[in-house]
Amino acid sequence: MTFRKLLHWFRQVDVWLLAPAILLVIWGELRPAGEIEIHVWDKALHFTAYFGLSLMATIAVRADRRAIWCALALIAMGGALEIIQGVVGRDCDVWDEVANALGVLAGLLLGWCGVRFLRARKLVDDPPPD
């Protein structure tokens, strides 16, 4: 298997795992408090979750214009989930949304640079025209 085919296979896996990853983050944000204890700073968990989602989405759309729309949608999703947390008995925190947004932007930047780097070396195909 060539490196190019391996990268294509990884992208296909990424596309298939994106929806379950989004559902996992939604579940994690809306589950009852105290159900699972992880002794990590809460903001780091928010940053990491949204960084991963954004990175996956950017790779899935091959770092084209749609990646920006995906990033905006993830930021909006994080904000909506923070508001819903207040309704379901969890603490709604604006700093969680700041961590979410910073994670999305960092994931978008890393994914964009990575795909552009691979594209410049002709290791991945250009995205299909709009």
C-alpha cells in the first residue's frame, strides 16, 4: 500500500467517525453531572473535544471553503450545548464556550496547514470543484 493510498484510507475513516465523534461530545456535554469523574481541568476537556472535532471536519472536507463553515457550525453547537446545559441541570459557563471556540480554531488551523502541506507534495488530491 502506497503512502498516498494510506492517507486516502485515513481520510475515509475520518469521514465515517466524524458523526459518532460529534454524538459523543454532545453526550459528554449533556450527561448528568458526576456520572463520570475525570480529574482534568474542565476547560482542557472542552478545548480537546472541539479541537478533535474541528480537525476531523477539516480533514473530511479536504481543507476547502467548507471547513470554515464546519468550524462556525461547531462553535454554534458548543454555544447551544452550553445553553442547554443550564436547562438540564448542569452549569452553563461562558468560559467553556471560549475553550470550545479556541479548540475549533486550533483544529481548523492545524488541519488546514496539514492538508495544504500534503497537497503541495501531491500526496492528496485536490478537492472536487464546487
